[in-house]
Amino acid sequence: MHAKQTLEKFEELAGLYERQLERYDMEQLTRSPEKNEWSLGQMYVHLIQSALHMHLRHIESCREPGQQASNETAGSKTEEGLAVFALGALPPIRIRVPASRAYTPSQPESKQQLTEGLQEVVRRMRQIEPELDSIPLSRTAAHPRLGALNAKEWFSLIEMHYRHHLRQKERLDVFLGAE
């Protein structure tokens, strides 16, 4: 898929997430199904923060001359990374990470915070999309599970990540009775 198509698909997804925010009140957005499971609001915060502070940041780092993946898989994807990009999607599995201050997203302060965050991700993606072709594919940044990704792959990963979390959103909608 070309970056322009990826951007269009992402804009559709971000729009869906934003429109559906209207369905929830803050109590619903912050209610968790179980003690160590994220609320719907935390999932939204995760999507916004990972795009802004991980994915887009790595695209920026790929712009830098001499940028190369800095782990043991420097310059290559892991088997999981190869599979993800061959499929064009993250696997339909639940990924559970132990709760921690570093990884567990905070509860949202307001629906406006989430709306503005989604809009900021869209704005940044629109801004960077036309520049992707000028970033050499040899410039990569390491993803902890997928290995070395170039700027276009990091860009595509944002859309895949938002699509992946639709399954979690569906589970949370059932829990909230907001199907």
C-alpha cells in the first residue's frame, strides 16, 4: 500500500474513533473490565501516545543521515516483523504487558483531550506523508518486536496499530453495553 492510501485509511480510522467518542461519558471511558485491564479511555490514550511519541518520532529519526537500527537485528526485520508487513496487519492476538508506570497509559482527563489527540495524530501524519518518499529506505529505527523499520513502515504501522485495537474496542463496547 502506498503512503497516500495508508493516510486515507488512517484518516477513516481516526474519524471512526473520534465519532464514536460521542457514545461514551467519562465514567464509561474510565471503567475497566478487570483490575489490570485498560479502560477504553486508556486505550485511546495509548493509541495517541504511541503514534505521537513512538511511531512518528521514529519516522523523524529515519530522516537523520546515518540512522541505522540500534539493536541486534540492525538493518533487518525480525520474523514477526516480516510476517506483519507481508500480511499488512498485526496478528489478531491480545498482547498483555504487565502493568507498569512506564507502559500503562493514564486515564484521560476529558473527551476533548482524546479528540484533540486524535486530531493531532492526523495532522502530523498529513504533514509527514508527502515527505516519506524523500527518506531513504536504508534509514531505519528499531522496533522492539518487529526489528528495523524504515520511515514508510513506521507510517504504515500507525494505521495497522489503530486497526488492531478495533478488536479491543469491540470487547470494551460489549463490556460497557455500548455495542
